[in-house]
Amino acid sequence: VYAVVVNVLAQNNASTKVEITVRLRGTSEDQVAGSGGVVLVRPLITVPSVSVAESAGYAVSAVVLSIPAIDDIELLASASPVTASGADFTLPVQWSLNGADWSDGPNVTIPAGAASFYLRVAIIDDALTEGDETLTLAVEVLTGSTQNSQASGTVTIVANDVLPSLSIGTVTVDEGQPAAFT
């Protein structure tokens, strides 16, 4: 909620002050900053968590700004293992404004007016039999006006490995004789 004072010239040339209270729809106090009659609404950056098949090639997260950026935002993008290892994904993190033209990070520039962008990391389809693995995809705000200075999401790499199977055939053997299994 912000108070705006407006001087109104009445019919008798007397100045009258009128105070108007303004609340920006869909905003909270921590989203708004300003002084001197200028009100800035700052975006909140969200990095959604994603699941991707181990054979997908890339894990892509569509990062969202709650409102379009009011100025250029410079970010540092990173990917770090949680249960995944360096053998499960490769750096650098890449970024794109349109999901088609990719640039290598870690530095990311989001222009004023943008409300979303994409981050991706290359996934390695290894031959190891293992369970699902996770890594963190994160951004840190270097410059620009945002509500949060960091945001992160989890990438789950869904294993596509077939577990080995073992079967033992039925064997009949006389007592005291060796048994052979196939």
C-alpha cells in the first residue's frame, strides 16, 4: 500500500491536498520498492523442479519471473550434484530466452521485459545399473532488481537401466552327488 499525495486546484484557486492510497493488485510489501513517487514492482524468480529420462540428452527447466523484469538481470547459473555425480551430467549450464537458441553459462543476461527463460544441463546416459539420481539447478542474482537473490530447483534423472535378472533351473540330484546349475 502506497500513499500518493496530489495537489488539486479548487475553483477558488485554493490548493487542496488529496491523499490516494494505491495497492498494486497481486503484490505484497516485499515485491514493491520505491521512493520519491516512483514505485517499482520486483519479480520473484522461480526455478521449477523437473524430471527427465536418463536418455533425454538434456534436462530443461523453464524459469519463471512472477512479473516481467523492470531492468536487465544478470545471473550466475550453476548445477551441483545431490545424489548424481559428475559422470551423470556435464557443465556448463546453458540458457536461452526462447528455448531454441542456447548460450553457455554460467553468466546469464535476462533483458528488461522478459518474464521467463530456460536453463538446461546435458544428461549422460551411462550403462550403470542405478536408481534415480538428483542434482540442483540454481541461479544467483548478480545485478538487477528482484525479490530473491537466489533460486533453485531439483533435476531428477530417471534411470533407464534394466536390472539384471538371475534364474536357477530345477535340478534333481542323488544324495552325495554334485549338482550342476545352468
